[in-house]
Amino acid sequence: MRTTYFNAWLDEYNDYMRLFEMFGDEEYYKEANEIIESLNAMVSRKESYRMLLCKIESNNMHKL
């Protein structure tokens, strides 16, 4: 994934957290947490994909 994609999501996260800190509205906090959860899921899928590719490209037999 492109770094700019992650940077945009992190910028949005920071914006929501700033709004939460300024106004104390829980909706801003929930939105910020949803962004972090989405980023964590993407990173996890990317790691799983990377490990699978390493096993496919390896000359050894692997259990999946």
C-alpha cells in the first residue's frame, strides 16, 4: 500500500482526535477509533499476504 494512503488516514485520525479534545463529543472519538481499527485490519491482512507469498516463493514445503 502506498504511504500517502496511510498518511491521509492518519491525518484524518488526528483531525478527529483534535475535535474530540476541543469539544469532547464522543462521536469524534468513535470516528478516530474506527480509523485506527481499519488501519490495523489492513496492516494485518498485508502481513498475512506477505507471509503467504514468502511460503509460495520458497523451495520448502509449508503447512498452511
